[in-house]
Amino acid sequence: MTDLRDTLSKVGMFGRGIWRYWRLGEPSPDSNYVVQKLYAYTDGRSNDFLFRILESKRKEADSTLGWAGASLVSDAAALEPNIDGVVRTLKEDGVVVLPGRLTKEAVQNLYELALSCSLKTTTFGPLGTDQVPGTYSRIPIADNGTSQGIDPSQPRHSVYEVPRALLLENRYVQRLLCDPYLLAVATRYLGVFPIVTRPDMWWDTDFLPPGIRPRPFHVDSGCLRWIKVGVNLTDTTLESPHFVYVKGSHNPNKTTRPLTRRLVSRMNLGDKEIQEVCPEKVVHVTGPAGSITLADTRGIHKGECSARGHRLILYFGLEGSAFNNIDKPLPLNKIGNELGEAMSARPFSYQFFRATP
């Protein structure tokens, strides 16, 4: 009886959240549970249905920015002719790599920031005796702490994260958050001007307990439709930590439907399950420093742990809807001219960023 009451409560919050978002544009993070379940039951069709309804007021397929911005990614920015090809690949496969896109100056600046600043550290612990590699939901954490910089060749922790407050002050990160080329790709893919969400940058290392590779697959939630932007700031190989994606799984289809349905009761999928259903669709995404991966992470994917080596990665989101977004607005202490103009021109798209007084 308690489970039934809990389910009915969540359904009620979902219904009220739809009304608030439709009328007032207020995100409803409490709706995320129901969105997850509907996604699994309907093979993703519910997300598209809700997206069409809730975002129907926004007719913004035009990629005009509303401010004068220069791209770090492309000299031609929003006018570059290859955008159509990028969007076409995203629609078909769900993932695309833009090789050697970010300027060398930007890559070097971000690398040096992550090399020397005060970093938040996480050290992973061994799996429990009852956990099978590739099927666990979370890696056990043995310790959290801080480190003044990192020696990538001799890591002492599994993950080193750049504090987001420091990251948000970086001029290159701010420019990426309003980059005309990336925004143009997202707008054409989503059909609306994207909502920009929080950046995160961290080192993945090979300081790991045995048995946690391979990682499990999963799908992301917290939005109805979106693109994740992954900027490689070190060379990424098959042995180093890297992104793995099941091509085409972002769209409802017969091949991956058995996998999506399993997400009704759990939020992870083992390597064995994927290999039994669609081994030919698994792609290991690698690229040199400065390359950028764009992915619709409604599709089945994972971040694979290191066999050896490390990577430095920057991620942020370009979302089509804020309906079930679970983020909180981030304060900005320093705002560059371009991001400031972007926030003024597109307040709805930058609603998860707030200028501090």
C-alpha cells in the first residue's frame, strides 16, 4: 500500500509539473522519476511526445544568436557548411566526433588550469563480493579529498575534479558555453534554441581497484531531449578512459528495444547484455586533444574506465527542454562580455546561470 501511495504521489507531482512548466516555464525536477519510467516503458517515445507538447510554444529553429559572438570551434561558426552533415549524423547515429576543433590556445589554457589548481579528489574502492563487474550502478568510493594539482603520470586518486566555481571563471569555458557553432548544431538538431547547462571538467586516471572494468551501460535523464558536449583536452585512446555508445539507441527501434525495456527496473546494462543484442552497434569514441564529441545521451552509453593512462575531459549540456531538469542555478562571480551578452539576449537558455551581485 505504501508503494502504491508513493507511486500515485509521484504521478501527481508529474501532472502538476507539466501544468507549471506549460504555464510558467518553471522546471519540475520532481517529475524526473516518472519521465525515466515512461522512457523505459515506451522505448523513448514518451520523451519525444512530451517535448513536442511542452516546447511547442518555442518556435526557434532559427539559429540567430541575438549577440555578436566569435567561435572557438570554427572560424565560420554558425555559417559553416558541414553543420548539416554533423546534424544528419547525430540524427542517424546519436553520436559524432568533430576532430581537432578547439583552438590550441584554449586546449593549453584549460590543461594548465586542471594541472595546477586545487582539485577535488575521489578514490574508488573495490567492488563488493556480491557485485559483478559491468553490472554495478555505482563504483564504491573509498575516499574523498583535495589535491594541489596533479601529476598525470603518477596519480594517487581515481578522479581529480576542477571545482566548478573556478571552472566557470575561465574565459574559454565561458566562450564555449555561448559558442555560435555548437549552438547552431544544437538548434538544428533539437528544433529549438538550446538551454545551456553546467560544465564539469575532470581527470580520469588508472589509479583504480581491480575488477571495475568494464563499466555498465546506462541512459541519461534529467531532460527530455539534449546533446552532451565532450571536449577532449588530452589524447583519448582505446586503453585510456573513453566514451562508448550504442549507435542508433537514441531513437526508438526494434534492435535496442529489449535493452531499453530492461531499464524499467534498473538503471544499468551489462556488457554481456549489449553484446548479446547488438554488438555491431557499439562504438568506442576516441580522438586527439581538441576534438569534440557530440552525443544524444538518451542513447545507451557509458564512460569506460582506464586500462592504462588518463584523460582530461570537459563536459556540458545543450538541452532542448528544462522541464525535468534537476540542476540548480549556478552563481557566476565573473562574466566575460560574450557570455554576459548571451545571458541578456537569451535568458531562458541561460536560466541555470545567475550573475552574483
